[in-house]
Amino acid sequence: MAWWTQPFVMLYIFVFGAAVGSFLNVVIYRLPREKSLVRPRSACPACGALIRWFDNIPVLSWLALRGRCRSCDAPISVRYPLVEVAAGAFAVLALWRWGISLVAAEVVVFAWISLVLGLIDLDFQILPDVLTYPSILLGLTASWFGGYTWWLDSVLGAIIGAVLPVTVIVLYRLLRGVEGMGWGDVKYLAAIGSVVGLQGCVGVLVVAATLGAAVGIGLILSGRGSGKTALPFGTFLALAVIFWLYAPASWLAWRPL
């Protein structure tokens, strides 16, 4: 058994990942609102009271406070601890799957970024360039040094990842006079392609489109939407690529390892 699979090591990695998740919550909340990520200190959105350090411990503080602000008793969204748990789990799974390696680092960093992008798109229907462009660079650079996929596959994945949504945008504009996807999706798909390669990019797109179609149909059948209801496709892309990255090797044998 490798030393990094020891329980205490995995627990340490989970705690580290959860702490990163706490920062990701800050990014998710502040970045689309164009606020500084470092100042001022975190405060309750309801009453403005500063959050003290012992009320800002990942997961544990939310449980101790029973999901409510200590000062005003306003509810604190369960999303905060869920993001922290997810970020910790991503780190543990990457270490368990790939060990101490460049691939593990690339996968977990991109999973963290995708988590942020998916939730921002869910809330604001935007995919910030400040996250998508560096993600493209992450995939291309890591592939050159032996990352998740090899460099030529990364380049082709980035190119096709951008071309496919641009084609959708152009066709929708010609046929229906509207944009079928946003330009943020173009950049995010290019980033996905740069990390998972050409086949992976197409696979992620298929999974995301299937998820989007299922949600769209569900909204129509429930009477809460229509065929014109805008859906946050970046959220479905984030779910799909995280699933793709962490799916067992026995699933989709053609996935690059």
C-alpha cells in the first residue's frame, strides 16, 4: 500500500481540499459581483457581521452553527459546506487515483475551477474569462509535461472544443436568429478539450448535452419552463467534465489515462 493511501494522509488531504473549498466559496460569491477576493473579510450577507475565524472552519462551523449566522440567526446556504466537501473529495480521489503526480494536480485543480465555473454559471449565466483562459493554458502546459493527455491531443481538443460551440452559435443565429450557446461556453469547452483531449471533449459535450436536455424536458413537463427557457450550459459542462475525469478506468475504456 502506497504511503499516500494511508487514512491519516487522506484525511489531511481532505482537510486541505476543504480549506481550498472555503476559498472557492469566496470566489463563487465575489468574482461575478466584481468584488475583491481578499478584502474585506467575510461577513454575513444578511446583517453584515464579520465572520470570526472559529465560525469559518470548513464544514465544522456550519454544522456547529446549525446552518445559521451566530449574530442574526439568518440561514446560511447548505451550498457552502457542500462545496467544501466536494473540493476535499476531489483532492482525495485524485491522490487515490493517480498518486503524487502531475496528472493528479492537473485533475484536481481543473475540477476545482470547474466547480466554481459551474456554480457561477448557475447563478449568473456567465463563465468568467479570468478562469477559462488560464484553464486552457493549464491543460496545454500540463499535457506538454506528461499530464492527463498528451500534447497533440490537448491541442486538438482545445481547437475542436472551441469550433463545436462556435458552429452551434452560427447555425442557431442563421436558423433561429438567436445564439444557441454563449461565448463563455466556447472558451470553457476549449479548456475542457485542452485537459481531456479530443475524444474526451466530445464525450463531455455529449454528456453535458444529455444532462441539459433532461433538465429542459423536466422543466417543460413540470410547467416551470418552455422551449425558450435559457439553461446554464456551463453548469452541465462542469458536471460532465468532473464525472469524466473521475470515472473509473473500467468505464469508457477509450478514455485517455
